[in-house]
Amino acid sequence: MTFIKNLEEILASIAISITVILVIINVFLRYGFGFIMPWGQELAVLCFIWAVYLGISSCYKHNLHMGVDVILTMLPKGGLVPFKIVISLFLLGLNGVLAYLSYEYTMLSNKTTPVMGVSYFWVNIVLVLSFGLMAFHTVRFILNDIKSLKIEP
């Protein structure tokens, strides 16, 4: 259960760790021995892409993205939760559309990376995963807001 609950964080940590290790090894090889591992550079870029998109989803899950709360401060206390629900419904639609478009884009991936020959499907599938997870988290936010409406008089 803990693995699933922290899926984005675990996968992003693994991806960024691989990125850092490969970059350090390539720097050491370049300045110490005058050559590099081309596949290491390519894999580091792939892992960095995964770390970024999974990190975006993780920040979204924990409400760590910056926001403009000027409108929220102007709303009466009773209007705050309904307004948050409306915003969340908009974000659910946006994340759903982006997940769908990412899926369509990923299914068109017929190229491979130059060195390792990895299909760009494996590079692009993180888009579907991250936007899908953000849509899932948005549903969770909406349900929590609806629950808080029932609790408040």
C-alpha cells in the first residue's frame, strides 16, 4: 500500500538517482580517460524526463504548485469550497484532455533513440502516466471537498 501511495515519489527518485549516477560517471570518464558512454547520456536524459514528469505529478498530489489565491481571499467562507470544486472540475477536464492527447501522441511514437534504439514510446508514456495520475488526484480532491461540504453546516 505504501508503494502505491508513494508511486510518483519512488519512481521519480529512482529516475533522478540513475540520472545523477550516469552523469557523474560520464564526467569522470570524460575528464579522466577522454571518452564517454554515449548510451549513458541517452539513458540519463530519458530518466531525467521521467523524473520531471513524475515530480510534477507528485507536487500536484501534495498541492505544492504555486497558485494565485487573490480570488480565494475575496470569497466569503461559505463560497470557498464550492469555488475549489469548480476549479478542480476544470483541472480534471484539463488533465483528462492532456492524458488523452498524450496517449494519442505516444501511440504515434515510431522512432527510436539514436544510440540505445529504445522506442520513443517509453520516453513519451510518462506523459500519459503523469497526467493520468494528476486526473486521479483531482478526483480525490473533489471527493474530499464534497465531504467537507457535508461536514460544514
